[in-house]
Amino acid sequence: MSPTSLRASCALAGLLMLGACGQKVADPSTQYGAHPDLPAPQQYILPPMRVAPTAGWGKDQTPVVPAGMQIRALATGFEHPRIVYTLPNGDVLVVETNGPKAPVYRPKDYVEGKVKALAGSAAHGGNRITLLRDANGDGVPELRTVFIDHLNSPFGVVLVGNSLYVAATNELLRFPYTPGETHISTPGVHVTDLPAGAINHHWTKSLTASPDGSKLYVGVGSNSNITENGIAVEADRAAIWEIDPATGLKRQFAKGLRNPTGVAFEPQTGKLWAIVNERDEIGPNLVPDYLTSVKDGAFYGWPYSYWGKHIDVRVQPQRPDLVAKAIAPDYALSSHVAPLGMVFSQGTSLPTAYRSGVFIGEHGSWDRDPLNGYKVVYVPFQNGRPSGPPQDVVTGFLTADGKSKGRPVGVTLDRTGALLIADDVGNVVWRVTPAPRGPAVAAAKPPSPAAG
């Protein structure tokens, strides 16, 4: 961005922040769990905005983890890494991606785009999947190669048998996979279309498979904040789709989820869970983003209501018939943390306290002061359900003056049980492991990017 454009964007951001004056911002802890505090909604001519400008990681800098763990870079030099996924043989896939250019329909769209760009949202994405091979599990990949290239804003990825499924922004693709191969040149087979079109506001398509591999589940975000682009462009969106991979036939499994950015099956009960980014522009404390089990046929409120039957008066015409059916999510993560990645912790090698729950990558807020998110949290589970407040696992992404050295997105476990984190601002994949016994060991300098 040119200095002139940067000054203009900062000036616009400053103007928008005037709308936040006098507001009382809640402690995020009041919005954790099944019964979050939900203050009265606020209305704005111009919504308040605050982002964390990018600072990058300095030499020898890493995020921060609790005692008993250590964090090091698994690899650096990516182009906007968003998702990490471990194959059965231990190879790690890194999805490097960003979305199509967002449409501009109102002055507010232009301003929001410029301000969010300061936080790295406009960074170039590789639109590819990179493979990392760490054969001995020491955290230093011996091989790095482009696995699949020339994809259209990919996001979700899952392996079922010998088929690798990739959720691009506009379609679900299937690639033949042979264990151990380091590059797929065969074009992907089209399985089914995914909602996209000329307007494609929430472009990410999260993806998982049922435990038996017979069905795929795709999270599709809304095409707006709260239907300001018209209800017609919301067809088939704000939903989780169930897809038969053999035929491509699909149905809406659940609706009213504004932006389900992560989907996964809880290992004890076999139930589907999702993380969801809720709506904006009604205050710094509304609406809490959430983690929820996903019930077949359920409606979760968007756009007509939030957290069950709390009506959003901005949406016209209203649908009291749908609001009457809306169910509340299971677990609030607090407002505007932007959860973008999740993985259940079964099989982790981290300390015992982290072995029965879910890790969630919180990308961080853009419309709240003070900032919220910008960390990886752990939500403990008991008997297949959340059982306590979220615990900070990986922090230190923000500087003291409110700049972002990085922003966490996707999370997964590698074959050793270490936690991997895609950092799309730092362009790093971080690896969290138990700390070695004995004297503390200083974090290693991030390795230089390997040849691809």
C-alpha cells in the first residue's frame, strides 16, 4: 500500500472509531459458555472499527505458550497459510490461500476493506497446497514441495480412503491420492458446486468427513453481514451442507449459521461440531462467536435472530416463524474473536490438561476496542460437551502497542501429537510440543524457507 493510501485508510479508521466513544466494553469472560451476557444492541451511522496493523515476527521471536510447552516454527515463508492438515503417513498439508476481491456496494464496504487490509486481509494467497515431510518427527521438515497448485481460493481439505477432497470457494474437488506421493498433477474431479457467484462475501468453505467416510460436511458462510446485499444472494448460504461424495448429491444439514469456518466430529460421541463467526455492527459485545454441536435440520437464527431468539431488527422483513424455531448455540467464545480453525485434542502429546477438548484458532477482532482474540484457546470437554472456560494456549501475537506479529487460523495435530498452527500474517506454521525435561531450552530460530 502506498503512503498516501495508508494515511487515507488510517484517517478513515480514526473517523469510524469516533462511533465507539463512550461505549462500555465487556470483559470477554462474561461471554464464555452456555449463558453469555448479551447487552442491548447498539446502532451506528458508521460502525466503530479497530484492527491491529501488521508488524511481523522479529528475529528469534515466537508466540508464547504456558509452562510445560515450547513453540517453534515448523516452516516459514508461506503465502497466507490458512489451513493445516495431517495425512495418515505424517505428511502435513498447508493450504496457502486468500479470497477473491470483496465486492463494494456501499461506502462502508470500501472503508471496511481498506481498514481490514491494514491487518493483512489483502495479502496475496498462494492458491495452492504445500506438503511438508518431517519423517523423524523432530520438527524440521526434510522435504517441502508444492502438492497441488492453481486452485481457486481453497480452504477445507480432508482425506477419505484414497481420495483427497479440497473445498475451493466455488466447488468441491476430488484428487486421487497415493500414500507418500509429493505432488499431484492430475486435475481434480468436480464433485459438486459450492455457493459462490459474483458476490462472494464469506469465501471460505470448511470441510470434514463423517467418521465412516460416507458423507462430507461443508460449512458455507453468508454473503453479507445481515442481508444488506439482498436476500436473493443468500440462497444456499449460512449453512452446513451434507454431501454424498460418490454421487455429489447434497442437502442442507443445518441452517442459520452465519459463517461456519470450522467443522469437526467430536471423537467420544461422534457428533458434528462447528465454530461460527457471528454478525457485526451492533456493538463491541455483540454477537458472541461460538462453538456448537450441529443438529440435523436445526436453525441457528441468522439473519433474523441471534443466540436463539434475540431478534435483529435490522433485517427486514422479519420472519417470526423462523425465529420461533431458532436454537441457541452450545458455547460462546465472546464477541468478535473470529474463530477460523478447530481440532479436537484426542491424541495430543501436550500435557494431560489438554487431552480432552478442542483447540480453536482465534484470528482476532476488527471492530472492537480493546482487541479480542488473536490467540489459540483450548475448550475442555467432559462427556462429549464443553465443561469449563476457554484456556489460553498460544498467545503473544500482539505487540504492546496493538500491532499483530501474526494471526492464528487453522490448527491440527501432527503424527507425534504436537499442535500445529497456521499463521497467515506471519506466514509461518508454528509447532507446539511438550517442553523438554531438565533446564529450559531457548526457542530455536525459525528455519529458512526450504526450496519448493
